[in-house]
Amino acid sequence: MNSGLVWIKSLVEWLFPRYCAVCGARLRADERAVCLHCLASMPLTGYHLWKENPVERLFWGKFPLERATAWMVYQRGTPYAKIIHQFKYGGRKTLAVDMGRMMAADLQKDGFFEGVDFIVPVPLHPRRLLMRGYNQSEMLAKGVSEITQIPILNGVVERIRYTETQTKKSGAERAENMKHTFRVADVNNVIGKHLLLVDDVVTTSSTLTACGDALQAAEGIRLSVLALASAE
Ligand SMILES: [Zn+2]
């Protein structure tokens, strides 16, 4: 970088300081979303390198999956959980895009995206979309798409039923509650394709299962799953 550009970048940093989403320290010009220190201790799962990893196991007996992983561990109350809280409830939508990029760059090295035709973010119900202003899974997908160059297919699945927050429900209750929540808008678009479903946090898999179930309507469809985090 020439010295003029460095100077301009420093000026921008000074005028518009950015802060680490984990520890709150001020970011340097070459850091993005998370400082290098917090990045080094990120609680990554490494699941994409395991055969029959815990996220894949969540889908056993539900529908066939090509592969599934969650990039990091989500533990309520830890500094790293703040990342998800900020883009889900704190309006930091570009943080989700940054996290999508970071996750994709890491997983791409190991061939996680090979053969995927389209990225499909798990849709929000229109009412929730209106409240939040954006779909955080779509923002994650945007970051993933930027790195992998795999196109995003929006609108292929629609969320047609509004579901209340599920945190107090058991796994079976969640699954029952999610039935008939999604509908495939255009089956023809996805026949014989390999789709990567993207979500923010995978807990019991009920949301992703309901979404994947709806997509079974398309003949020859293959599904993979990518979540930013897995709830322990
Ligand atoms: Zn930090």
C-alpha cells in the first residue's frame, strides 16, 4: 500500500473507530469485525473434518445430507456469544457478512463447498424480517457467497408460518411446532441441485429439518447444512 493510502486509512479509522465484536477493543485498520487476539482463540469446532460429526448426527433419520457443519461453538454468556447477539438482536448486519466471509475462507481450504450449486439462507417469516430489518442468515450467506462465488438462491423456500421463540421447548416440541413452516416456492429451480442451507445457530435442527423437508419436494435434490455456530 502506498503511504497516501495508509494515511487515508488511518484517518478513516480515527474518524470512524470500529470495535472488536468479542472483546470490544478498538480494531486496527487491518482487522475486521474481530481483533486478531480474539480470532486466535475463536472456539472453532473443526466439525467439517470429522466423519459423522455432531451436527450431521442431528439430521440422522430425517433426510439424507451430503455434509453438515457448524463453524464455531455457541455458549451462552461467553464473550464469543456476543457475536451472534450483536447481529441477531443488535442490528449489526455487516457483522454477519464478515462472519460469513471468515467462516467460508476457513472451510473452503478443506473443500467444504465442493459441488454446491446454490446457497440457500433459511428464510425468516416476513413479520420477523420486518421487525429485524434483515435476515441474519442471508447476511451470513452473502459473506459465504462472496468468498466461494457460489450464487445465493433467495425465495426458493418461503416461511409461511410464524413461530414464537422456541428456547423453552423440548426437541420434540420444537419439531412438532416447526411442521408446515416452510414451503418451496419454485420446485423446478432446484431439481437435481445441491443446495447448501445456511443458518446462524443450530440447536436441535428443528428449523433446518423443516426447511430441508419442504425441499424434498424437488426430485434429485441434495442438501448440505452450514451454521455459523452450534449450541452446546
Ligand atoms: Zn477482541
